[in-house]
Amino acid sequence: MAPRDQPPSQQAPIAHFSIVFETTCAGSSCVLYMIESPMERTKTSQFRFLAAFNGTQPRRVWSHSILKRNSARFMVAFLRSGSTSGDDSILDQARILSINVTNVGTKGDKQGGGASRCLPCPSGQFGKCIPCPPGHFMTPGTHECALCPSNTVANASSDRIGIESCVACGENLHSLDGIACRSEGLISVIKDNKTLNYDLSSWVKKTWTTTAVKVFAREGTSYYHSFNFSLFNSEKVECKEVYDSNDAFSLADQNRETISGAACRLTVLPDIGSNRTKLAYVSPLL
């Protein structure tokens, strides 16, 4: 976890929120949402959608890195198949098997969470417990920081103790820094005992944007989704909340959420005025 005198990052966050769940649905229109709810309700406070899972999902673990030191509240919402049309399936189920939040503090008279175990600090930190650098793990016994082997990356959601916390990159991917698996666009596929080679290197540093069809909620308002994505991890895309400065629900710039990754989704809310159509981009999701 990130010490107080260092800025948090995905490799060294403030805390982790993880949940084990599974869903059983009659159709693919059911959806399980992971949501961050504002601690205090104000006119400008908004729910933050962290992830969405459609259709039947086998048992899986979802983890979220917490990068801010302020208080947070998390919610899980489940919409059954056909719920948008008012004909939802009563047999759809979402099962939450476990929830774990690390590094919970104490606020006011409310006791924070405890710890299941204590983690050792890396050696040679002159009295401070500073985590190993990104892409590194701590060797058991000596408590020294070591770089993950080539073509593996450090699992940021693990305790990063032992070489087993380094995860192998997928096929046609490589890594030298232990932080991210990358591709140069050269792909080999074995099919029918033949090796097919593809050169997609011209797409490595390109990004794309596409939009889905416009849909209408039961309340009569319309919206659609916009997707930003890259085919290779060497070039990350960004999704940022955008509001018109005159909108009543407009947020301060420092509260507008920005995420980056290989692919992200924005919900676009058109507002047709007298002279032009304004677009609000909200709820970015990785």
C-alpha cells in the first residue's frame, strides 16, 4: 500500500476493494453494476459506475484499486433480464460470496476494519515502509525487492511477496519492466499444424472511437454509449467526464472522473436545445 508521503498509483494504491460473485440469468440483458456512492449527498454529488457485467457470469473475483484517501461507500446493483421493458425474469439471481476491503481506517467514533495479517516491509528503507517499485516483488526471507522475470508482470492486487506474485503474459505479449504486457503488433497463430504470421505493427500506436445505437429509457430520455479503444497496450485511451459549463449538474473540474486503459466506455446524454445539441459524457467504465 502507498505510504502517506508518496502519491498512490495502480501499483501502490491506498487500498483494494474486491468482491467474489456469480450471476445466473435467463438472457444477456441482465447486468450487475459495481458503484461508488458519495458519502454525502449534495446537488453535485453523483454515483460513480466502476464496472458492469452482462449476462450469466461464472464465479469470479473483481478488484478495484482505491487511489484517494477520502471516505468511500460501495454498492452492488443487479438488474434482471428484461427489466428495462418491465418484463423482468424472476428467476435471475446474483450471488455475492465475499467482500474484502483492505486498509480501512477509523473515522470519528466509527471503528475501522482490522487486518487479517501483517505484511513485512522491504529491507533498506531507513525506517520507512516503502513498497517495492512497480514491476517488483519482495523476496521471502531476505525481504529484498526484485524485478519480475521477463515476460511476467507483478500482480498489483496481491501482496507481491514471492515470485509467484508475478503473472505470465499472454500469447504474443511480452514485458521487460514487470509492469505491463505489450505487443509490437507481430502475431503468430498456430492452426492445423501451420503457423500463420500477421504484421499489425502499423496499428500499434493508433486508437479508435465508435458509438453504439441510441436507446430510450422508460422515462423517455435517450442515451447511447461511446467506446474508445486501442488494440495494443502500448497506447492507452482515455475516457473523461464532460459537462456543459452552464448545466446545473455540472461538476467542478477536479471532481470530473478520468480513466485510462486499453478500452473504456462513456455514456452520452444528448440535450437538444433551441440552437444546438449539447452532449454530456458521464460514467466512464474500463
